[in-house]
Amino acid sequence: MGDIPVLPEPQRLRVQKAGSRPEECEDAEFVWPGDPRVDSEGRTVVSLYVAVSDGASESLLAGAWARRLAQDAAESLCVAGDWWLDPRAFVEDLMDRSARAWDPYLVRYQAERAARGRPITWYEQPGLEKGAFATVLGAEVRATLAEDGVAHWSWHAFALGDSCLFQLRDGVVHDSFPVRSVEEFGITPQLLGSRNRDVALVTARVAVAQGELLPGDELVLATDALAAWMLSPDHERSSVSRQLALFAELGEEFFAEWVDDQRARSLMRNDDVTLVRVTV
């Protein structure tokens, strides 16, 4: 048998809306490297779990809910094993995990507000009762060790809403999920609400996909503003990989400047932007 493959180190970048402070960003991401284990066919696998979530600004505590969902999505992917074989069980675990953590968070939030002399107001109460909403996208980047010792890489992902996963190969977009064209972006994406307990309904709305990865392939998870830019016909597809490579080299400050420039040129909506990039 060969050695256990080394998981790639993801790059994570985030920019808040123009005019907002970093702490007001309602996007979230979470990365969790898993330990080696055995899959349903008895093969050794090692996986990297990545999730992004985009909080719906019209809901109260959207950013906190997005952070909750991103972490819980990665954890649910990890504990479920071959989770795509039973999407309903996976969705049920994710929703139960998030609900159990969210209610205690609300109690702490209201207590902290009261302690600061800023208790929940009458006009905020309906928002708390309605709940927070966010999109969520989770992906597992998996290396499966074959009997000959060779590692085969793949990705498995789920999505609720319009945060997107892109697979880049040879410098161009090879695949995108769940949105495949810029025309598919709308103003009312599917969202998961903190008060939603209807597992069957959410399972029916969740999209699931998978693909094979070759050496040098890149996976990019992006919230909707950046995802729409990546699918836009306004630039060459081949420029996407070059831009991402430049972000990796120059870092977060350059990324923020680039996002501001794209917004100023009306090539990207003024929305929170989150990018997680994984290179095999």
C-alpha cells in the first residue's frame, strides 16, 4: 500500500461589502481536515471538508447564522462518511446540529445585549422570531487509496442556494455547481432558515454533485457575487485561473483592492465576497 496522501492547504479570502466593517460581513467559511478512515468499500480515504455560507442581509443575525451553518456543514460531512448515499440523513444531521447550537446562541446574544444596556427592542423581536437565513455549500475533497497504492482524488458537494463550486483544469472552468450560467442567478435563492425543521422539504431542495480531480486541478468555493463574476461572459474564462493564482501570491490586501476595482467597474455586485481555493 502507498503512503496516506497529504491534504492540500486551502487558501481563504474574504471581503465585506463596500461601506461595511469587516465584522459586519455576513459571509462565512470553514475548513476541516479529516483523519484517515475506511470508506464503505473498505478503502483507505482521507478528506478535506470545506463549506461556505452567505447570510441573507434582510434577516436578523444573518452573519452569525452563516458562521454556524458553515461549521456545522463541514462537521456533518465529516461524521456522515459516504454522506451522498443517504442525503436525507445528512440533511437531518446538519439541521439538528445547527438547531441545537442556535437556540443557546440566541439566549447568550440577548443576555449580552441586555448587559450592554441595549436589550432587544420591540421592532427587533419579530426578526428574532422569524429566524435567520443563509445559503450553504459544502464540499468534500477526497483522496482514495487504491490497492496499488495510488491515490485517486475526487470531490463530492451539496448546495442549497447560489454559493458555487468551480472545478478548474488547465486554467479554465471545467465544471460549476449548482449554477452553470450567470443567467441562473436570481434575487431569491434557496435559503436555510434557523427556524426550519422540515427535513423532507430541505432535502428536496438540496442539490448534490461529484467529480473526479486530476493533479493540478483547482476547486474554488465562492459566494454568489464572486461566483457570478466567474461565470460572466465579460471576461475570458482563461483569465479566471490567472487571477486566482495572483490572489494566492499577493494575498488578502490585493484581493480586497481587486474586488473594489471590479465593483467600481460594475463587473461585480457590491456584496460580501468569500473565496476558498483548493489545489490538488
